Amino acid sequence: MRALALGLIFSAVALPCLAVPCLARTVLKSEPLILAPYEIAYVHAASCPAGKVLKVTGAIRGLHRRRACVSLPSEQASLVAATP
């Protein structure tokens, strides 16, 4: 019983986005150079209309990244600088 309780607590701490919906999304100022396959990054881009951000999805070797303009509620997004 104790192991089950510890396992549940550990999984809730280790995977907070799976236990509860992730409300905060970080919006980067520039697109990251390295992006793991299927990893998603949100970028503030001038190519997208007002109120939308660029959603960049990483791809496996030999394929191009997917880019699409999506809308995010303003209270969910926070603007930070991308670090290499």
C-alpha cells in the first residue's frame, strides 16, 4: 500500500503535464536551433497574424520541421528569450 502511494505521488510530481492539463506555455522569441523529433516549441513570429504564435514541431532526420500559426489565450502564454 505504501509503495502504491509513493508511486502515485512520484508520478504526479514527475509528470505534471500528464496528471493535470498544462496551462502555461512558453513562447520563445526565436526558433530553437535544436529541436528533438516531435518536440513542440511556440515562437513569436512576424509571419503569423496578430494574436497567433508559430507552433514548430521537430522532425526526424531527413524531414522538415512542421510550422503552423496557432492561437494561444494571452493568459496562458509567457514570453521568454531562447537560449542556445
